[in-house]
Amino acid sequence: MLDWESVVAAIHELRLESRLKELGGESLERWSPSLIVPVPGYLECSGGPIPFRAIEYLMVKRLRTTARGRLVAPLVEDLTAQLCRALDTAGANYCIEPEAICISARH
């Protein structure tokens, strides 16, 4: 079983943006730097709390972009390896896509 609390802790520690797709929903939520487990059994990203059972998948950006000033290009870090290690530890079923990692809520 997927350990959502560990997944959320890893995403928070790496300061990555994420968004959720609900089962039967037509579109994804917007990208958000905030992902929490507000109460046991629920995830909350940008659109309010959603029960684990109602989540189709979670998308997490692989790259972290940090502004460094107006005249300096932003710092872009690829955190794919660190995130994948954390997801493996949490028992996540995921795939790596060009922009993000897609974590399936179903096994």
C-alpha cells in the first residue's frame, strides 16, 4: 500500500510543485507548491482536501526552479533521482514523464 505521508514529506523536503487528478475528473488541479495531509486519509493540494480513494494520480514536477535575481538566470535543479528514491521507499507506482513524475494512486 502506498504510504502517502512519506510521499508528501519527500515532496515537501525537496520543495517541488505538484497537482492532483481526481477519479472521474476532467482536468488536473493547477500546479501548487503546497501539498499536505490535512487529516488522515486525505490529500490537499490547490483545490481542497480529497480522500485517498478518490485520487487517480499525483503529478510532481521533476525540476525545481529558483529565482536568483533580475539579471541572473534562475537556478534549475533536476531532482528526479532524489524523488524516485523516496517514492521507491514509500512503495509508490510511478512513471517518469518529460515534465513531471506521475504517481499512481492505484496498484
